[in-house]
Amino acid sequence: MQKSNIETCTNIVDVRRNIDSIDKELVALIAKRGAYVKQAAQFKATTAEVEAPKRVDQVIEKVTSIALAEGANICVIEAVWRSMISAFIEAEKEEFAKITST
């Protein structure tokens, strides 16, 4: 992990302040990712294309490689991404259903 951009905290308040700041950034990025997922639904022809298991595997492979390079806990990264992808697939299925029902 690149420690140069990690503040050395002297108390729990500092730790929580930094975590809260990161959470704000993460939520903004997840919202941005969600907007692209919503757009993706218009380019799919079937629900199977929405589920795209091969793409899921590619994304998991990519993020675990990034995690390794960044010194992140690979198990945590994979679990978070699998959960996030699952939720986004459900959201994309809903969007796909709206698009294809009109």
C-alpha cells in the first residue's frame, strides 16, 4: 500500500474522519458506476447479457490484480466487488425490464 498518502492518525477521531471522507468519495464513485450500469442496459438484448458471467469474472480478475498491486486485502476486495456487482446486476435487470417492456 502506498503509505505516502495515508495520514498517521493519533486518535480514533482522526481515523473516523478519514474513513468518513473516503466513504463520501466511494459513494460518489459507486453512483457514477451505477449511471454507466444503467446505460449498459440499453445495449443488451437479453437478461443473460445483463448477467454476463464472463464479464463478472473479468472484472473480479482485474480488481484483484489492482488490489495486489495496491497492497489491499484481496479477500475483502473480491467480496466487496462480488456484492457490488450482484446489486448492480439486479439494478440493471430492472432497467432492462423497463426498456424492453415499452
